[in-house]
Amino acid sequence: MTAGAHARTVPYLFVAPAVALMVVILLVPVAIAVLLSFTDYSLGNADFSFVGIDNYEDIFSRRTYGKMIASSLLYAGVVVPASIGLGAALLISSLRFAQDFYKAVFFLPTMAALLAMAIVWEFMLNPTIGSINALLSAGCGSPFWHGLLTGAFLGIDPATTWYGNACATGFPLWLGDRAYALWTLCFIGVWQAFGFNMVLYLAGLTAIPRELYHAAEMDGASSAWDRFRLVTWPLLGPTTVFVVTITTIRSFQVFDSVEALTAGGPSKSTYVMMYAIYEKAIRQNLIGIGAAITVVFLIFVMVVTLIQRHYVEKRVHYS
């Protein structure tokens, strides 16, 4: 081998192990999932047949899978914007004292295992012995809190408000009522993701040079809003792209809280995509339809991520 050929070959030899690992760990499982999605394969059954696109027709024609896609979209659509955490990061970074305390408080849900915390949430949301309904019921007997929460002090009729009606008829079954179950899981998802995103924004705020704020003031950016609009927000662009992308992917991957609290119910109102994959492929041993849902899930996440990067990242400047 000549010296020139050797020099051209060495870089490929260095990247070959990484490429081989990527193929074995990422691409081969995806290829197998795609192949299985066109079959009726089940574990332990040596005989299977190719069913074409029947599994995909089921996903896009049956009402259950329609609820699955709608629930996943609603969950991501609520959790992603509500858990951004930029406002909390700005408030904490402006504090003179107790910054570490507030960081620990907000970051605590991220450190806790969600499956373990789901047990605590199930206890708190219990309609009989739970503390949340007990706390809300206690407010019904207090003229101050009842007037505040119903808006009666503004002249609003309490009977027309959610809280006033709940005081009269009873508070909902947060996890047992299909009108509230998915929203309750969204609240838990926000509770868990908020602290992690806030810490990312705190790191982004720390990396902004102070000299830029002084330069902005000299150029006439005297108000806090001007400094945020002209300096803080543009320099937080890379952090925002990362936070939105990661939070969106994690929202579509929600599983722990669904499995622990609702098992997809009631009436499939919390039947999200990851839980559907688990139920079909693991519980019911329908590997073919489970693989088809997995492929749809991968395509879905990829398309959403590419759209986000297209519309968000082109406004971002990396230093």
C-alpha cells in the first residue's frame, strides 16, 4: 500500500468502530421492527406470514388507535410549552439569596423516579382519602377562598364556575374520569420536566457574557425587556432548540405515569403511543401490530423534530 492510499484509509479505520456500533445498536433494530410490522409474528410462534400493510391500515382506521394518536399529540402539546422553565430560570438568576434552595426545589422532581412518585400522586389524587380533593373541599367552607376561587369578589356567579359547581356536586375523580385523566397526567409531566428545563436555561444564562448587557445599555437598551429581547433571548437560542427538541421527544415517550396510574384508561382517554406499544407487543404478544405502532411512532417523532428544527433553528445563531 502506498503512503497516499494509507493516509486516505486511516480516517475510515478510526470511524469504523463507531459506524459499526451505530449500525448494530440503532439501524439493525429499526430494520427488524420495520420487517416485523408487515407480519403477524408473535413470540413463541415459529409460523408467521406477511400481511402487507394490514397492521398500518388497522392503526389509521380503528377508533382506538385514533384516540392513541390524539392523546399523544395533546399530551405533547400541553407538556412542551408548559414546562419550558425560562421564566423560573430568569427569576432565580435574579435572586440575591437562596438561589441554591430554589434550584434544588425545582430540580427535585427530575431526580425522583417517576414510577415511585406515581404512587405518591395516586395517593394524593385519591377521591376519598387524597389530600388534593380534601384541600379543595376545605376551601368550599371558607368564604374567603370560595369567593377568591370562584371569582365571586368580582361579581361572578359562583354556580357558573368550575370550582363553585364542584363545591356543590363534588370534586372529580382525577384519574378515573376520562374528562380529567389525560390533563392530570399532563400536569404530572409538567411537574417532572419543568425543573430539568429550568436548569438548562440557568446554564445558558450563566454563559452569556456580562459585557453584552453593558454594551446594550450603552446602545440605548435601558429597560429589562429591551435587554432580554436584544441580548438574552437571541443568545438562549441554542438552549431553546435543545430544550424544545428533548422535551418533545420525552413527551411522546411518556409511559411510566400512564402504566402506574391509569393503564391507558378510562375509556382509552390516556392511551398514548408508548403504552400502546407495550400493551400490544408485550402484554398481548402481538409483535406485528406492536412493531407497526413503533414504526409510526419513530416516523412521527422524526417528522416533528425536523419541523421544529426547521422553524426554530434557522433563527438561532451559534457562537
